[in-house]
Amino acid sequence: NAGVTQTPKFRVLKTGQSMTLLCAQDMNHEYMYWYRQDPGMGLRLIHYSVGEGTTAKGEVPDGYNVSRLKKQNFLLGLESAAPSQTSVYFCASSYSTVGGEQFFGPGTRLTVL
Amino acid sequence: KNQVEQSPQSLIILEGKNCTLQCNYTVSPFSNLRWYKQDTGRGPVSLTIMTFSENTKSNGRYTATLDADTKQSSLHITASQLSDSASYICVVSAGRGGADGLTFGKGTHLIIQP
């Protein structure tokens, strides 16, 4: 039982490049989330999904896209990376949305030069 | 606007000592409050959950309290250990439902010195 896993762990991009972050969970959770964490800012919700085939915008969605083609996977895409997207990205999943415990992945540290 | 304020921002204490972290919130309608522990370089892990009717809850050396009237919560750590060094994040859930109903505090960075 791996819980929530994220790929890759680290990545360096140049401005304008694109990439996809992969999140996988093996707990059969319906709900999945993508957050970014910046120094002094705390965790901020980018996008989330309440089930396979559904996605919704969070607090800071601009510059990101997501897809949930399979229940266990949640992909976060950056089409044209910008230095402002340098951050640590966390994926999480939960059984319910209203205060349900979220299980977080180990994070992806992304640097955009 | 829903807000969660945590204090102090950072704290350094000696191993074996106790400490208390604070969380004040203005989230409405209130559903529950969670404390997460985040070790350096890792994702947060839930420590406790507090609902409206609960005043105190313990998880080993961690004890959380909730005062729903004053909208304050605290996390008390007893007999601190080096492994308690981490960031502690307070997360309050609004009762309207939905994944965007969570409000995160910025965390308290706790350092335990030997």
C-alpha cells in the first residue's frame, strides 16, 4: 500500500517549457487535489477533482491544467512554465471533501529558470 | 473571507520541554479543524481532527483543544523530542462542502534543540 505517490521528485525547467506532474493513489479515494507550497504562503489549492472525469479550479489555477482520466491518477500540466511557478507541488487524496483527512504525497520540487 | 492565523511563525525549544501552538480562525460555517504535521521535505500528515462539539483530543504527546466560541485552537506538545521538529499546519473546514471549503494556516515552524 504505497498511499499517494508523485512523479518526478525534482525537476528544473526553462521558461516556456512544458511538463506534466503525475499523482497516483491506491486508496480508492474519489477526491484528489493539487497544491503548491511557497515560503510564507502556506498550501494553496490549484485544482481538484471529485471523481473520475471531473476537475474544478481552486484558489490559484492560472497557468495550470489537470486531467483525471482514471480514478487513481491525477495529472497536473504546465503548458508554458514561468519563474513564478517555481514551487513545491503536493498532491493529496481523500475519502470525503468536507474536512476529510487528506493524504499527501511526498511533493515535487520544481524550479523554473 | 475565511482566514486561519497561526502563531508563533517559528519556535525553538529544548528537548524535553513542552510547547503550545495557536490557531485562530474566522471560517463560517465551521465544520471541523485539523492539525497536520509536516516534516522537512515531506507531505503533511494528519495529527488530530476537532469537531464543533469536541473540546480536547489527544494523540500520544500531542493534545489539541478547541474553543468554538472564541474560534481558537491550540496544539500542545508534551515532553518534546527531536522528531517533533517540523511545521504544524492548522486547517479549518467550512461546512458548505466542496474541496475548496478548506482554509489552511501558514504553519508554525518548530525546532527542537538537543
